[in-house]
Amino acid sequence: MGFFGRKTAPKAPSVRVEGVEKVTGAGKYAAEYKVNKVAYGVLVTSTIASGTIESINVEKANLVEGVIDILTHEKRPTVEAWATEDSARKSGFSLPLLHTKKIFFKGQPIALVVADSLEDATYAASLVTATYKQTDAIVDFDIEHPKMEAKSAGKERGSTDAWTSAASIHEAEYNIRHQVHNPMEMHASIAEWVSDNKLRLYDKNQGVNSVQQVVAGIFKIPKENIEVFSEFVGGGFGSGLRVWSNLPLAIMAAKQVKRPVKVMLTRPQMFILTGYRPQSWQKIKVGANASGELQGLWHQSKHNTSMFETYNEGITRISRLIYKSANVRTDAAIIPLNLGTPTWMRGPGDCTGAFALECALDELSYKLKMDPVELRLKNVSVKNDPETGKPWSTNFMDECIKRGAEQIGWKDRKPEPASLKEGDWMVGYGMGLGSWFAGRGKAGASIIMQKNGDILVQTAMTDIGTGTGTGMQNIAHLKLGLSHKKIKIKLGHSNLPAAPSQGGSTGLSSMSGAVTAVCEALKTKLASLAALSNAAYRDAKHEDLILSDKGISLKKAGNQSISFDALLSKNNLEKIEVEASSAPGDEQRKYAFCSAVAHFCKLRVHTKTGKVKVERMVSVVDAGYIVNTQAAANQVTGATVGGIGMALSEEQLVDPRYGSLVGNDLAGYHFAVNADAPIIETSFINKPDYNLNPVGSKGVGEVGIIGSAAAIANAIYHATGKRLRDLPITPDKVLMA
């Protein structure tokens, strides 16, 4: 059965709830809010990657007309949380902005110029100079990571000695370069001190309540005194899950100049100051018996972090999640470099780990002379979580594999690599699996109903483009029976009912419980009001009511409906307001939860140029009940295109001589565009998981990228017979292999 007992959902609205505001410009992004007397802050950043500041010269900058003040480590408001490096690490923001002479990475903020106009601030910032005592920067991951041994990352199952005599064993190393988020909207903040201990903030972020918490910890003011707006977000991919330098600096500057301050990062600063997917090295050893049953798996990983913060990507986690094996060992190490801190980037950890895992499984299949599809089907664990032993609440990975193989035409694939050629092109097929823990957090929502039956559903959660707002509208429509045109959505304001950040593929899963709860609260309230004048409604529960655009009635036959206008007027009310929250319960103890995907790729490799052309991508997803098919398909499409970029073009290089990024703009950083991607053929198993939440939906935003790069790399091997284990797989690597 489908949603709330329906076999199919009613037709969804033709537009997203925020669509008109976005395309007309009525929707305001962080930098676009109009704030009286706002001043403009522009960062000055370090020109070295390691050392200490000896002096900063701001004399010329101060002569620029319009300059109000310049913040440096010698002149700025004191932030107690950054008094020491240890206190900074505990504050929730580890980089002690303008509270240290130490330089941790090139591009670190060392000053903020505040002026009446952006132009004056930008020009003045170019005149600020600094002298340094420079030390050797450590930025080359390839040189540094062999110096550090990977240590246990999770309890070992069985033993690595138990499968040394497995019939077939594969072992190899895999490398992935540093990758950058690059959302369309740059990170920006406007900070306004309403009073000595009250703040109003406009910030590009993925969770207003999280921003409240972090800012409260840094500036030691109650979080309820911090009002945060993030109503519209132009993409995040994980970069908006943390507070970055622009926000604390705007707050400090607003305190110092006693007026609101706006700080917006430039595109080059986005490459440095808002996180990235860290560079990684992985080694996998996997063994199977002659029939293809996995006997053991050993997954090692290393990735970089910054010098001032330990960031753990959790790369090996996925090797404990997908496949049945009595013997599993995972080890990891984190390598400090003079670079900014990495952060969660779409499918963090699992996306990186799946590349190595799924390529290793593919290589093992060829050693076994077994179809890669058959090997996966033999070993995927769809009944129990291999790590905890808990039963999966739902896991239809096997169905994803079978449907994807049929859709791509896997049966037409010749097993031998480099066996299918069309002129100068070699044709190959590949596959890769992905999985992501399906989560749910505590979330709240409220409803305001007017006399005409219009309702406004509100929550603090931010919709970063994933379609959460439209999903909430669909859930309210299905739960209440009101038409879509009667339901409005308001998001992204900290004064609304609290909700988790939009990230980790938990947004709609969390909100589905909250919206369901508040819809039930509204129906209960309406029944209680009706009962005051109509005995038929006495003792009525929310499930006994039927709502329409005209009013309420009872499911029992023979009861006349009551209009919303009449009901509210009779009770001397202009509107009804209800609020409710929802959280996971005992089901988390009983079951394990995951989303799953099977990616299949058909591509061509040019024999003379090494160019790889992805011809078809098929992605079949188990994400529970799909509340909004179009939005969910868009999520998978975007994620899979990200996987194409990861596989074929994305790499952020670092010049080891200077610690500089090589190419810090959208011309030099090559991500996948329309010409690089086919139409992604997305489909969903669409079976609900009601143990996870009342709607039965599971997260879809992350899982779409996990395993997609491996499918492409495996298809390149099948096309060419060349096994390429380092991403990105650029034409020169194809030709030289």
C-alpha cells in the first residue's frame, strides 16, 4: 500500500512551493536582505601557508574614503572562546579568527576591512599588507600519508588471518583528489546587534538552529537571543552545515563599528574557506571462495585534515554496511596539512569509500570469472545490518540491482574487457552500489489556519533546494485533505519550531514526523472546537475527521460538514494555531535503517584521445516512499552528475612550493556540466518504511552519488581493459595506462 493506505498519491502540484519566489527574485538569499545602515566587510587573507604574522600595515587602507575600521589581531573585539587554541577547539569553531598570529594555511583571514561601500572595502583590502616569519608548509598529501600508519576504525569482525587461503584474493590501492563544493550561491552573512546580547543574523547555511548553537558558544550569549534567517539557499552540498569565517567576522565587525555588517566571500575564497572533500588514499584487500562468497575484507583509508582541527571523514564505514562477510577489518588515519579544514560533502565518507570498495569488488569478479552483478547479488546483506546484526527495517538493494541490470541492458554486455568496439570508440558497461544510513531527527512544526481554510505550515528547517518545502506541502495535503493551493510553507527562521539541519539525507524524514504530528494536532483542535456546539463531535479523535477546502466533517455517514469560517466565528477566533514535534523512538533500537542504490553505466572511450563519454547512467534507488517523485529524481540526477565529475574531471591541486591552490575559480576547476552527462535514468523501488517515520520515506540526497564514480571507473575497465584506480580519470591517464 502507498501513503496513508492509498495505492497512489494524488497529483502533486505543478510548481515547487518556493519556485515563483526564486525565479522572480522575490526570495531573498543571505546577501540580499535590506538592512538599514549596513556596512561592508572584505577579508584580507594570508599570503603564506605556514608561519606567524610579524606586522600588519593598514595605513594606506585607512586613507581610503569610506573606510570605517579595519579589524586585525591587534584591534578587534575580544572573543573569550578564542583566548587559547584549546578553548577554540572546544568552542565549535576551531580557527581563532584574528586572535592569533599563527598562520595555519594560505588564505587564512588576517584582517577585515569595513567600509560604507563594497567598492571602498574591496579597494582598501587590496592595500593592507603583512610581513611574516615563514616556516615550511606541509601540504603534499602524497608525501605525508605514507609516514602515518592507519589504525583501527571500528571493531574487527572475525580475523584477517581467517581468510588467507581464500580461493581468490584481490588487493589494490585507490586514490581520490581533493574536491570542492562550489554551490552557485557564495557564502554570505549580515550581522546586526539588536542590543548588547541580542543578535539578528542573515546567513547562508543549512540549519538555522545549528548556527544559533555555534554562535552562542563562541560569543557566550543565550541561543534564544540569536535570531537567524536562512530562507533561501543557492546550493550547499554540505558546505552550509558549518559556520565559516564570514559569519563570526561579520558579528565581530558589527560589534566594533556599532552598525550592521555584511561579509560575502568571493569565489576564490570559497575554494579555501568553506570546506571540501579531502584528498584520500585507500587500500582494499578482499577475498572470496570459488563460488564467489566473500570470505574477508580489509579496508584501510587515509585523508587530510587541517593543522587546527581534526576532521574525520569515516571513509571505511561503508565496508561494514553493504556486504555479508564473517571477517571485516577497517583502519584509518588522518593527516594534518597546512590547508583549510575539510567538511562533509555530499555522501561524505561513504562516497569516497564506495569508490574503492566497488572497484575492488569489480576486480574480484574478473578474477573469479564471475558476472559483477552475480557477485553483488550473492553477497549483499538485505536482511540484517552486517555491523550490528539488527534486521534491516527495509532494504531492497537486490531489487535495485536486478532492475538496473535489466534497464541498462546488462545481458547485452560481453564479459571480456575491450571486446566491443565501434569505430574509434570502445564501449564498456560498469556497475557500483551505494548505501547510506537512513536517519531521522527530532523536529517541530506549527500550523496557522485562517477562517477561509488556508493554512501555513512552519518550521525552522531550511530547504537548500532539495524540495523539502514541497514535500511538506504534499504530506500536509495527504494527511489533511486540503488542496495544495490552500497550503503555504514557511521555512528557515530560527523563531519557528526547532528542526535539525538540512543535511545527511534526514531532512524530509525528520519533517514527515513533525508535519504528520501537527496535522493531527490541527484535526484534534478542530474536533474540540466543533464539539462545543455539536454533540456529534464529542470524543472525536483526529482520525475520525475529514477535511476539505470547505470545512470539516466526520467519517460517520449522516453528519453535515461545518465550514471553517463558521467554526472559527462561533468560537470567536480569527485563526487557529497549533504546534507539535516528533522524534524517533524504540524503532531505532529494534531495527537498522538504510537507503540503497544500484548505479549502472554504459560509456565510450576514444582510442586516440582517451576521451570518456558517458552514454547512459541508470540509477535505481530504494528510498522508501517517494513523497515527490520529480524532486526525488532531481536529487538523484544531481548527485549522479556529481559522481560523473568525481570520476572524470574534479581535482583541486595544491602547489607544494607555496601551499597555494592551483586554480581557484570555475574556469580552472572542472566539474561536470550538461555536455558531460546524459539524461540520468532514475527509478525508485518506492516501498515505504513506516518504522522510520509515519510517511515511510528514506533519505535520497546522499545515496545518489555513492557508488556512481565506481560504476564509471568499472565501465572504463570493461571498455579498455585498463584498470585505473586514481580519480579523476582524465584522458591522459587513459592513454598512458
